[in-house]
Amino acid sequence: MYRPHPFSWVPAEGQRHATTDPKPRQGYDGVEVRTLCLKRVTVDNSDIGWLWPTCSSCNTGAHELAGVPAGGETEE
Ligand SMILES: [Zn+2]
């Protein structure tokens, strides 16, 4: 399966975090993962979870992994 970046976004504990853990066969729901902000969280893959705000630490880490600068385009 093609994965554009070596991480996935997962909703957990009121924020959307990014994780480099491999996706389980059944998906991430209810699975404990290690996030880019170095937390261990249990994924809540409910519909509302995807509406949660993005974790800023994970956002920064994800941009680094993807090789693009975090934000900044609309600043200045
Ligand atoms: Zn995070």
C-alpha cells in the first residue's frame, strides 16, 4: 500500500496527533500508539475525533518528517 509519508494522523485525547507506528490490520481505533509529541495515547477513531484540533507538536514533527517547513506561508 502506498504511503506518502512515514506517519499517520490519529485522533486521541481531544487532539489529532501523528504517529509513526504501523497501522494495525483492523485500523488504529482503540489501539495505543506513540505519537510524534512523545505521548502514548489510545486512538479514538470516532467521527467527531477527526474534528479535533491538530496537536501543534505533532504538526511540527509531521512537517519535519515530510520535509516541508511548518506553516509560515501566511505569516509576515
Ligand atoms: Zn501530538
